[in-house]
Amino acid sequence: MKVFMIGGTGLLGSEGAKELVARGHDVSSIALPPVPEGAQLPPEMKLTLGNFMEMSDAELKKQMKGCEGFVFAAGVDERMEGPAPIYDMFKKFNITPLERLLRIAKECGVKRAVVCGSYFTYFAKIWPKLHLTRWHPYIRSRADQEEMALSFADENFSVAVLELPYIFGAQPGRKPVWVFLVEQIRGMRGATMYPRGGTTMVTVKQVGQAIASALERNAGGNAYPIGYENLTWVKFLKIVHKHMGVPDKRIVTIPRFLYVMGVRKIMKAQRAAGNEPGLDMVRFADLQCAELYIDKSLGCDPLGVMPDDIDAAIGESIRLSIDILDGKADAIGMKGE
């Protein structure tokens, strides 16, 4: 299969490209410069550096010519904040360009598409009483993105949305999401304080497998909740502590109200700076203090995702985060365009 990808130099896109190439597929990609220093990209991938959002339909059609598969592994996540309404920024990077790309893909005769989405969409669907799409602009944008993407599916065009959780594994030269966590833990003297609850997680290698298998196996329009390892925050933090070199540091489970007090200060600072966050962190306590678990049978098993070493993958993320904070490694951050 000839596959066109947006975001082939990113953490997820590059791993998806590696897996696709290993399975015998041809991969081409448009990605934003610069390429992260030290990133291990598959040499077989044909790479065009540039901003696809600035390209004409004709230029994109040229890239998709003869392709059977399309992967969208780009966009921005919940870390983005900016002037209200922040939803408009998420729409700009995650919804509007994808809608255009899916339209062009169908016009070019592409038969299969995979979109990297968020597991918050899954929980918004199964826990409607939390009204997650009402209170959190980012979650609303991901739900709208998923609905829009699946609307393109028909008997001649399959669309799979991967509802991805927290992902571990590092790409040299790219800033991990987990830098903030290392900073938090370093700033807590004596003990790491965290709420009760937990989350599902995967390694980046497993995401690559899910991307490739969804392209190969999916029929029609489907969302796949992706989760392989379900860990409490306490078990997760013990692994993080180990890789930070502080295995004996205590972990204190704090009540929900203390967590809310802490995030109120963060939100106050954001408002003072004139910014709106993608997540209302006070109301996000409903998720942060819950067990955000996903059974493998819902997504990983149907897509043939294999076991992997989550401990080692967490270690890669944490060690690179430490090196960046200590000035031992340079890395580029998240960019929308």
C-alpha cells in the first residue's frame, strides 16, 4: 500500500512510518521543519518539509496521487493555551485542516484513513454526566474532530480514529510531554503529592502498530479506544521516581479538594495572562481523580497491538525530560503550523 502521512517526523508519525515500512508499505510525508536532531526516521520514507496548511489543493493532490492510505498524525494537544475562545485554536489545527485533507483524499481515490485522536473523547462518550465537551474546549474539539472524520466514511473510504491515551517513549530532539511532571516532582520536597486515580497508557511502539493495523484492517468508520497498561497514579509514580533516581521518595495521595486548590492557582495565573486553557483544570479533577482505564479488547486486541515494556518506555520519556531540564539536550516543542 502507498501511504501518505501528515506529521511523519513527529513522535507518533515517525513510529507509524517505521511500522508501515516494516510491513512492506511505501510511505511519504509532509512534516514541519526542522527535523528533530537525532530523530531516527525510516530512510525509506519520502519526506517533504513544509507547512501543508499553506499548500494549495493541487499541491496536496500531487502528494496523494496513487495513494491508498492516509494518516493524520499532526495537530496540537491539551497543553495549548491562548486568548479565549481557545476552541478556535484547536479547530484551526485539529479540525479544519483535517476536514480539507479528508476531502482531498477522497477526491484522489484514497481508500483508507487513520486519524490520531484522544482518549478523552472515549470518556466523554461513556461518562455523559460529566459534560466533558461542555467544560473542556480541548475535549470538545477532539469530539468534534472525531465526528467530522467519521462522517467521511462510506463503502469506498474507511476511516479509523485512534483514541490515544498517555504515550511513553522518547524521540531524540523532541520535548516530551512529561517535562512538566519531572519539574513538579522536583519541586515537591519530602514527598510527591498526587491525587488518587490512574490512567491507561501505551508505548509509542504500540501506537505505531495501531496506526499500521488500522490502515490495514479497518472497514467503515470506527473509533478505537487505545489502552494497554492500566496503572494507578501511585504505581506510575513509583516507576517515574525510579527513573529519576529517587526510588525511595514517598508518594502521598492527596484528597480531591487539595488538588483543586492547587489547580485553581494555575487557572488564576492563566486568566491573569489573558489566556484560556484547553482543559478547565478545576473540573478536570473529575478525570484526574478517576481511573481512566481502557480494556485491551476495545482497541488494542482488534488491531493486533503487541505487549511492550512500559517501564522502559516511561524511563526513556523521563530521562530525556531530565536532560532537557538540566541543559544536557536540546529539543523542539509542539508546533501547530
